Amino acid sequence: MDVKLKVGHRIKELRELSNMSQKDLSFAADLDRSYIASIENGQRNVSIVNVEKIANALNVTLKEFFISNVFENTSRN
């Protein structure tokens, strides 16, 4: 799975666990709702700065954000 999809899946997972809509998350993270949607769909290469904004809005640390099964099966070169 592409890393953009992995990040998007993780954001959606955490957002749904927090019972937040994309609109709620976009407001809390000070990002546009359509930007959140495009990240969740794997269409955006999100910056680490915006990942941090999103993690903060979801009340998780960056460490907690990246501790997920979705990131485990990554091939190394």
C-alpha cells in the first residue's frame, strides 16, 4: 500500500474513533475540509507539519499516530 494511503487510512481511523466529521477535524486542525478528504483518500502528499496539526486535533502524539498496523508491512530497499 502506498504511504499516502496508509497515512490517510490512519487519519480516518483516528477521526472515526474520535467521533469527528471531516469538517470537525478540519476546524480543529485549521485545515480545509477538502484537504482532509484528499489526504484520507490518498490523493495528497501531506507534510509532516500538517500531520502534526492533525494529530494534535485528534489528541494523539506523533508517536501514537504512527503506531499502527497500517505502517508495519513496509518493504525496505
